[in-house]
Amino acid sequence: MSRYTSSIESILALETGKKPGQATTAELYNAVSKAAVEAADPAWKEEKPGKRACYFSAEFLIGRMIYSNLLNLGLLRETADWLKEKGTDITVFEDIEDAALGNGGLGRLAACFLDSAATQGVALDGYGIRYRYGLFKQTFEDGFQRETADDWQRFGDPWSVRRETEKVQVRFGDQTVWAVPYDMPVIGYGGKTVNTLRLWQAEPLQPFDFTLFNEQKYDEAYREKNEAEAISSVLYPNDDTEAGKRLRLKQQYFFSSASIRSILKAYKRTHGSDFSHLPEEYAIQLNDTHPTVSIAELLRILAGEEALPFEKAFSIAERVFAYTNHTIMAEALEKWDARLFMSVLPDVYPYIVMVNDRLRRDLLARGIEGAAQEPYRILSGGLVHMARLAIYAGHSINGVAGIHTEILKNTALREWYALWPERFNNKTNGITQRRWLALANPELAAFITEKVGDGWLTDLSKLKGLEAYQDDSAVLDAFAAVKLEKKQQLAAHIQKAEGVSLDPSFLFDIQVKRLHEYKRQMLNALSILDLYFGMKDGRIRDFYPTAFIFGAKAAPSYFRAKAVIKFINEIARLVDGDSAVRDRLKVVFVQNYNVSYAEKLTPAADVSEQISTAGTEASGTGNMKFMLNGAVTLGTYDGANVEIVGQAGEENNYIFGARVEEIAALETSYDPKAIYRSDARIKRLLDTLLDGTLDDGKTGMFEELFASLTEKTWNRADQYYVLHDFHAYMDTKLRVNRDYAQNRAAFTKKCFLNTANAGMFSSDRTILQYAQEIWGVPMV
Ligand SMILES: *Cc1c(COP(=O)(O)O)cnc(C)c1O
């Protein structure tokens, strides 16, 4: 028995008094996890010399930690063997909840960055919020989305250590709370643990005392406890209401202020009150605008509490902060009502005013005055413009894919680019190959290692070596056999989880991502309906049997997105109930799409659906996961799709639809109602929303969906150009189907070349670019 496994047994004995054979899954999980943390290098707990980068993010969509940590520690096999010996299969840990402290791509990016930085020796710590409840759990009832709370700590949280001595106070206008850090070692590949993820939990100043006998005091203390805990209770609450907005602003300031304080605390231990070296010791990356208030907080502490001249404080902040933009549409950039801001953060607001004044002087000096200042002002129209604050008071702003950064420079933020072009740079997103290939697809990983060695685990560009085999039919057959195996595994899982049976010999066409109008799940849905009618009418023959698989959560208050879910579930029911098409068409919408589900779905796709309206998806990372696992992309010229086809070749993917410039040119002339009236095929599809073909249970959902595509509602009719791109999409989808049916070897080769060219989409590459081009942190 190794030291590691004997440590598992002694932790188990100590904490539960049980032997491994008697322990519950939760008990085993806790013991294994704690033994793994013990086995890791303890360096993460210590203060380290040298410059550190800090990744401030309101979201970390980590997923299940146990398998990836064991993989990175090199203990996955040993743990599985040990468990087997004790009569348990390591898959029991699939019962452990994902840590879903994020909504989607932005939060998952943060998690991939942590893995990559730890692996590549980049000194990067994460800072965020320890939400009591993460992203809601989704089920379907009669095809409608239902949400329940995500109690992710149900089995405990053995990876975190509460750091009582490092807690700090955070002050709002109407309350003061403790921010208590829970630290997690970030375990990189090879067991490197030089980095920490610090998540803050809000607690009342006075520990709640249940024995308070004075009724009034009891009520007061109870209220204080609830109001404090509310701050880190749920992943950003619904911000439709005033209270929701207030709470969200409090969350942003809560983790920003606590993180800045803890950084300054560590800094002062070596530099005392000489803050001039701060930019040599720390770089802070703002993941979108959510943590931008930390700029004002740093200014408040330096200029207010530490009495530095404002200019000096500003110059320090400018060199410390850098900002990542994730939004293309200028109108979607985050803004706060100035009065709300003032009331929640009265001590911070004056520093927003001072920065705004400085900006105005700066603009004047450049000859920009009056109305020309409007696109720059941080305070304007009674709003605080967070992105403007981040750009002005930092030294770097980056987009997350080449096309996105170009749009920022030329359109969304062109006024800023004109004045500060040197601040703009691109960092195309990436994904960690440890989770998304080694862990999610060990079969493909073994295949690749056999061909090109295992260097790809830490240097994904090694995949390029696969290209040498592109005409070797035995190799391509083996590659295709892996795909079939992953499809069989997914089918078995879907059978178990959804009660739906899939035939693995079908083509698997998958669209999984958050549900949003711009991502156009509706376009996919309409295309399936068109296939259905085409088959019924005899217009479509020789269609290779295809399973269309969806997974997506809709924000609880996003009525239209929920309608799309219901619509797709109704299409699934229609198709399933029709014996004339059942052998060629299958539709399934899986419940509760999350990181763990993504790990099963991505390796099993033949076709990856990436069909957002051109100019709306900043980058996407789901597209990269599919590419890496050998799927072709059926997509628009948007986000990182552009770079995916740039790497793997347009001929090995399926690009369709209007490009950014065409969309821009359409803006004023677009008339979807005219398309509806004149195009019989489209009319028939949309009419299913009204004529009873599909049933929304009298909710009015389908009628609203119909209106969204044909009438002006609170936004333009069909604002994402679903009808415009429909025929191009249909034609391309049918071409994919023909290619798959008629020349499987050629199709497999396309898939293979996608894997071989996925090297640049490793988040290792991305994080090294951040480290070298923005942060200037040394490798450790
Ligand atoms: C990768 C990932 C995303 C992001 O997907 P996109 O297709 O880039 O929007 C969202 N959710 C989960 C669970 C993921 O793993």
C-alpha cells in the first residue's frame, strides 16, 4: 500500500470510524480528496516570491473536481485500482455534484485558465465568490424547463480550506460583513500546486448566537446573519428587480474589495506602505466588467486610507489592471444606475467621479470636448459605465477571438481605439486538453499518444504530428472506431439519464451551450422541422439517419429562451411519435447540461453546431472542445469558428450564412415578415407555432416566439436573422449529411484533421500569451 492509499484509509478511519468497504460515496469522496490534497505539493499554502497575476472573476465553472485533480496528480489509476480492490468502481464519484459557480463560457474559461496556469508554471491565483448555491439544476416537466437549487456542497467540499485568519471586512452603505476566504489548491498537470483559487464567503460580523434570549436581539442578529449570507448565497441573482440589481452590485464589490484587501495585506508584509512597487508585484486581470469596481476600490484605499496623492494612486492602478471584454454589442456593456451605486457604495462613488473628471481633463487636452466626449464618459446619463472605467483606468483591453477584437477596435469601442490603440490586443480563448481530451476521452487520448507520444498533454501543438497519418486508412479506421465507442457510451448515458434510446450508428449532430436567441437554437429547431416535413412530403429522400442532440439551460426569467426549449421538446415528441420518420430522425434535449455532461457529449459528436449570428459570439469555447475531439463544425463565420477553419481548413468544415459585413448591411432593409409571406417552406414551419401542430400548453409561449420572428416587439423582428440564414443553413446541413453518407472515409479524414489542427486552441497557449504580453509574470 502506498503512502497515498494508506492516508485515504487513515482519514476515513479518523473521520468516520469506517473501513473503505463500509463507507458511503460521500465519505469515500471526502477521504480520497483530502488524501489527494495531502499528496500534493504544499507550496500553494505559502507566500511565494516574484510577481503574481490575479484573475478576478465573478464565475468559475469548475465542474467536478475529483477526476481532474487525480488525473493531474497522476493518481487516477491508483485510486481506481484501490477502490476496485475495496469493491467499488471509481465511477461512483459521478454522483458528486459539479461545482457550477458560473453560467457558461466565461466561467468555464476561468476554470480552464487556472488549470493551464498551474500546469505551465504561470503564477496566477483566482479570486471569486463562494456561492452557496451555484447555477440552478434543470429538469423538464412536460417539455418545460423547471429549476431547482444547486446544493453543490451536498457531499462536502474537501478541496477547500477555510482561512479564518485571512478574513477581511467589507463595508457597504447599509451593512458591513466579513469576507472569509476558502482557498483551494489549483493542481496542475504533474501535481504542480503553486497557485490558489480563493473564493470569498460572506458572513455576519457577530457570529449568530442561538441562545440569545432577548427576543429583539435575537431577531436583529438573525436578520443581520441572513442579510450578510445573502451576499454569497446565489450565483448572480435575477437582476430584473431593483433588489436583484442591488444584490448583484453588492456581490461585485464584495469579492472585489476583499480580494484587493488581501492582495494589499500580503504586499504590505514586504513593502510596508511604499505602494510604488505594486505594479511590479501584482497584475490583476478583470474577467469582463463584473470585478471592475475593484479599480475604484484600489484608488479608495490608496488615496483615501493610505493618503497617497490621487495621481500617484491612479498611475499605480493603471499599471496593475487589465480588462478582458466578452461582449460585442455595445448596448450590452454593463452599466449601473449612478444613484443605486451611490447608495450601495457611498465611499467608493467619489472615486468614480474623480476618475471621470480626470478622463474629461485628459480628453480636453486632446481637443475632445462637449458632445464628442459622450462615448467616453464613465458617468453619463445617470449611469456608471463599467467597461469605460476598465479601459480608461487600466493598461490593456483584450477581445477573446481575432474577429471579436477587430469588431471592438472598429465598431463597438472605436472611439477608444482611436485614442489608445496600444491598449488593444487579442487573446483568443482556449480550453484545457487535460479535462477536454485526457479525461473526457481517454480512448482518443491513448490513440493520439500511440501515434505522436504524450507531449500533447502539456504542448497541444504536438497534435500536428497526426497529419502524417491523414492518408493511412488503418489509422483513420481506428480513429473512427474511437468515435463510435464514444457514441455508444453517450447513448448508454442518455438512456440512463433521460430514458431516451439513441442508435449509435446514426450521425450525431450536437448543439450544447446556454440557451440564447443569438446562439440560434431556433434555427436548428426549424431545420429539423423542415427535414421532418421534407421526409413526409418525399422532398427529402436518402437522408442518412441523424440524431439531433441539444443541451442548454435558459435563464429562469428568459421567457423566450424557455419557449425554445419547449418548442424543441415538442418537435422531439412529434418526430418520435411518427413511425414514418423515426428510423431516420431522432431529437433529444438532455436535461441539466453542465460540465460533466459536456465531457460526455463533446467526444461523441460527428457534427458540432456553432450557428450564432455572425458578429454576436465573442469567441465560443464549446466549438474548440468539439474540434479537439474530432467533430466537423457546422457553423457561421463568427467568433473562434473563424480561427478553427483557419487552422483546420474550410474544406474540412461547413461554413454558411451571412458574414458580419452582410449582417451590418441588412440592418435597415431586413424584412422577415416578407420572407414569411413569400416563402412557403418557412411559412409552414412558423405556422406550427400557431396552428396547433405543436402545443405549448396554452402558455402563449409559441405565439410570442412566432411574433419574435415576424413582428417588431421590444426588439426588431427576427433580430438574429434566423430566417435570413435559413436556406443557406439547410443546404449546408444536407451537404454534411450527404458527405457523411456517401464517403465516410473522406468525412473521417475531415474529423481527423480537425483534431490534428486543434493545437492552438489549448488554454495553455492563451495563458502564456496573457503572462508574457499583459502581465509580465515569470514562469515558476
Ligand atoms: C464549454 C462550456 C460552455 C461554453 O459553450 P459555448 O458553446 O462556447 O457557448 C458552456 N457551458 C458548459 C457547461 C461548458 O462546458
